[in-house]
Amino acid sequence: MAPLAFIFYHLINFFVFALMIWIVMGWLYAFGVLNTGNRVIYQIYDMLGKLLEPVLSPVRRFLPAMGGVDISPIIVVILLWTVQRYVLVPLIV
């Protein structure tokens, strides 16, 4: 069981890292730092969005409208870190 828990532990780390990159890229798009016409940047942002959206959209359904502020990534990160800490770490150790 420990090798499987170890793999899931690192998959959660990868997912959180991808989520952080997607959030920062979204901010840089909003402030006009990233060029939206650049195909490579757009493809990376779009790929991350397609990877993360299946996890973020169910969380968004339960959150109330917050005036355009999306806190679903924060909720997802907290949930993933909780699973990592209290479910996977005891299985690995």
C-alpha cells in the first residue's frame, strides 16, 4: 500500500503545482503582462485549464457568488493538502 500512497502523494504535489502556475498565469493575463496572442503561452494556459477544470467546477457549484472572485482553487488546495497530510502520510510512514 505504501508505494501506491507514495505515488498519490506526488500526484497531489504535481496537481497543486499545476494549479499554482495556472493561477499566476491568469493574474498575468488579467494585468496584461502575458501576451494573449502568443500561441505557446495560450496552449500552456489552455492545457492547464482543461486539466484543472474537472476538479474546480464541482467546487464552484457549492460556493456562493463572491462578486467575481473565484476561491475554488484555494478550497481545492486545502482539501488536497488535508488528504495528503491525514490520509497518505500515515500510509507512507
